[in-house]
Amino acid sequence: MSTTTVTGTSGEDRSDYTRAESKAIRKRSLRLLGSLVTPVRAQLWLAAIVLVVSTAFRVAGPALIAFGIDNALPAAVEELNWLPTIGVVALYLVTGIAGASLIGWYVVVAARLTQAIMLDLRKRIFVHTQRLSLEFHESYTSGRIISRQTSDLDSIRELLDGGLNELVSGILYGGFTLVMLLLVDWQSGVILAVMGIPLLLLMRWFYTRSQVVYRESRVVSAKVIVKFVETMTGIRAVKAFRKEVRNDREFGELASDYRNVNMRSIQLFGTFEPGLMAVASVTVALVLLWGGIRVVDGAIEVGVLLAAVLYVRNFFSPLQEVAFFLNSYQSATAALEKVSGVLEEEPTVPDPVKPVDLWTARGHVRFDDVSFGYSKDRVILPDFSLDIPAGQTVALVGTTGAGKSTLAKLVSRFYDPSEGRVTLDGVDLRSLHPKDLRRAIVMVTQEAYLFSGTVADNIALGKPDATMDEIRAAARAVGADAFIERLPDGYATDVNKRGGRVSAGQRQLISFARAFLADPAVLILDEATASLDIPSERQIQDALQTLLADRTAIIIAHRLSTVAIADRVLVMEHGRIIEDDAPEELIGGDGRFARLHAAWRESLV
Ligand SMILES: Nc1ncnc2c1ncn2[C@@H]1O[C@H](COP(=O)(O)OP(=O)(O)O)[C@@H](O)[C@H]1O
Ligand SMILES: [Mg+2]
């Protein structure tokens, strides 16, 4: 994925971080985790307490069995006193049932906790990415932002749902078991502790190896996804240039790489699991052997030996789950790192701290000594000044890359100038209240996006409380009513349903209606008629006269015919205005515009 690096640390999904960067990223993740956990502190404590108590109940079993065999049962055999035995059995049942019920409760508490955290995080990611400025969205590819909301959230959920439970309860259970074993028979406890050394080595080997394999698998799986998404997004170009066969081969290679790396990870488990079993068996055998010798000597009773063996077995049983968890832990930390990166990204175009209200804008736009570049090393608009009086219709022409759209984006405050200021009615756009800014300045671009919903909903975007009559009037004003009436359900047609699909030109007419309904003081059209055919454009031009009356307008047009309705024409070149006059004057002169216009006239005949 190639993107420009204008964003901060989250700008790239890299793996070659310096030590300081890694530390900052870890801190960032922890901060996020902290902020997620704080609101659910109480539930977290409850879950912890329930877990500790239930674990205590669960580890009581073998000790009770030992007592039963060594003390209660002899009483029944020798004195026909069944009372102790019944007592032990009853106690065993009670602890078993209590432990089980508590675990059931714990599962519910933990699930509620997880879901609360997930809900919070999911909403935060959406709200935050939506709030981020255009600069972020232009550099952070949509594929990456989608994985933040989908696969990253999934790995975090997996960790919280399963992995973390396994680890915490596994460690707790192991710890309690070891303590009980030391209490029941300390010598077996020592054997288990000594066998802990090969166990630790084995776990460490598995952890480091799986980390390597896991990282590889993540890189390869990302490649598989990117290849797939890229091919499908560019499917028209793929088909037009017959790239299918090459794609098939390339995708096949990536997919088999992915299989290979998955095989390696499975092989790793194939070594780890038998290793774990071997360590467990040896430990049990040693405990049994040493315990057996002591039973023969009369140093310990049979019940104690049985309890010791049971404890050793129980100690090993959750370890496999813990190992499984290590992988989900890794993917979750990676996900948390990336998500926290997005969440800590600040909007480059921040809302004003002390917003200035502008209840009725007149539409006087000024650029005061503005300089602007998308990155520090390349200035697009050097020292730019421009005054557009309220109500003027300005046509902006110039070659591709001259900076016309950039100028439009500055007026709409999608970006802020690096130096100087852009003002509306004398108010710096940076201090203008966002609601006033959005109401006063509307930009219509080539890319007329329709959201799911009806045609009427889409027009009403410009004024959410508009009545049906107002919507119709707006459509009529821009000449969109004719085609809308012909749609299967007219204004109520769903734009995503079959039959509701509209052409690029029709989409533009809808977005004009949207702008008309919004009724802004300043209207910017950035090549907004590019997808229209000549008759529709003629029609739009009539409509434009109505649309532009009484408001400031900046029209960036690639067809020079549009220029006719302008009061003033600006010719732009390399971020500067090189000609600025009334259209008649420019056409009559001998400058750049006159030549362009002459060439255009010729192309028409
Ligand atoms: N998002 C962006 N990031 C970096 N550079 C950009 C971006 N958008 C435009 N540019 C650069 O700014 C210059 C002016 O672009 P633009 O204003 O879109 O030109 P025009 O609309 O006149 O064709 C171009 O050289 C282009 O490469
Ligand atoms: Mg442009």
C-alpha cells in the first residue's frame, strides 16, 4: 500500500519501529486500554473476586478426597462410623456445585464486561474517524480504515472473550493448585516446582517461535487481502487490460505462501503439545514413584498420594489453553496498537476553541497572503491573495494541477492554510462556528455521492428538515425533476435498489438539487458538470442562473461555455492567478484565456 506520509505514527502499518517509537506505541495502547477499563472498573473487580472464589472452591476437591480416604473411610471401616464419610462427600458436592455456579456467574459478568468495552471501542472508532480531517482520509487508505473497524476489533474481542479468561483463570488455577499441593504434600510440590524449569523453557521456546511465525502470517495475510481488494476495486481496469491471468498467478502464489506459513504454525503446535504432555507425564511419574516409596515406608498415606497426583495433573491441564492464548494476545496487542494510533490522531483542521457565530453570511470571501502545501516540501499556493465580493460569480480556469481544487478546498476549510488566512465576511474560517461554516459554504464536486435511501432523502441532505414541496422545488430548479419522476417510485425510489440506479450525470443533478436546497451564501462547483452531456449541461446552465443568483459562486469548469455566466474569470497557473478580468475583456484580449477560448471555439465547429 503506498500512501503519502502526512499523518503521525499511525500513518503506516510498519514493523521497523525504533525502540523509542515502540515504547511510545505501547504506552499509547496502554492509555487506550486504561480509558476503556476505567468506566467498567466495578464490574472488573466483581469478575476478579468471583473468579478467585470459584478457583478456591475448585482446588478444594483433591484435598477433600485425601481426607476422605485417609481419615473418614477408616472410621467407617473400623468403627462403622459413616458420619465423617458422608460429611466429606457432602462437602465435596457443595464445593463442586458452588465452584461451578460461580464459574457460570463469572462467564456472564466477564461477557458483559467484554461487550461493554467492545461497544465503547466500536463507537469511538467510528466517531473519531468521521471527525478526522480530510487530510487523514486522503492518506489513510480505505482498506486500512476498514480493518480498524473490522478485523482489529475482532482480534480484540477474541482476546477479551476467550484468551484473557484462559490466561487469568489458568494462572490463578495453577497458582492455587501449587499452594494446595505444597500444603498437602510439600515434597511433591518441590518435584512439580523443579519440573517447572523444563516447562518454562518449553513455553518460552514456543512463545518466541510462534511470535516469528505469527508475524509472518500477518504480513502474508495482509498481502492476500490487499491483492484481493485491489483487484476487485479495479475490476474494470483488470478486465480492460486482460490482467486476469497474471492476477490469477500472483494471487495463487500469495495464497500458497499463506498456506505454508499456516502449516508452519500448526507444526509448531505439533511439537509443543507432545512436549507439554511429556513434561506432564514425567512429573506425574516422579510424584507417583517418590510418593509410592514413602507410602511403603509409612511416611504418607495413600489418600495424600492420590491428592498429589490429582493436583499435578490439574496443574498441567489449562497450560495448553494458555499457549493458545499467546497467539490471540499477540494479534490483539497489534490491533490495539493500530486502533490506538487512529484514535490518537488529531484532526488537522480543528474546531475553533472560541467559535464566532455568523448568523447570516453575505458571502464575502478573501484570501489574505495565503500560502499552502499538502506537505512541507511542496508549496501549491505560494503567497496567494484574492478578494471575492459578496454575490459575485467567479469562473476559475487553468490547466490540470494548477491548484484550482486546492483553492476550493481551502474555501470549504477542508484544509487550513499554512500561512495567512481565508475569511468569510471578515471572519477567519478557523474561528467560524462549524455549523455556520457548513451552512454558509457548500462545495459540489464531480464525485456526487449518493447515500443509501431514497432520492428525496438524498436531496434533503442539504436541509434535513425540508418539506417534500421544498425538495421538489429544488429538483425542479436544477432540472432534475423530469428524470426523477420517471424513476419507478419517483422521489421515493431507493437509490440502491434495482431500477433506482442512476447515471453519473443524474447523480450530479441530484447533488445540484442538494446544494440548491442547502441555499448557501457561497457555492463552489468543482468540475461539477463534468459528467453531464452537452444538452444536460445546457439545461444546467439555465438552472445555474437561478442557482447562482444572490450568492457568491466559484465555478471551476473544464468546459469554457460555463464561463459565459460568470461576472469574472480567473486564470490560474502553478498556484498563481495570471489573469483576472470580466469574460468579455479576457476573450477580447490576447492573453492565455483568449487563446484557450479561441481554440475551444474552433473545436466546436
Ligand atoms: N491530497 C493531496 N495531497 C498531496 N498533493 C495534492 C493533493 N491534492 C492535490 N495535490 C497536488 O496539488 C497540486 C494542485 O492540485 P489541484 O488543486 O487538485 O489541481 P487542479 O484542481 O487545478 O487540477 C497538484 O500538483 C497535485 O498533485
Ligand atoms: Mg481539480
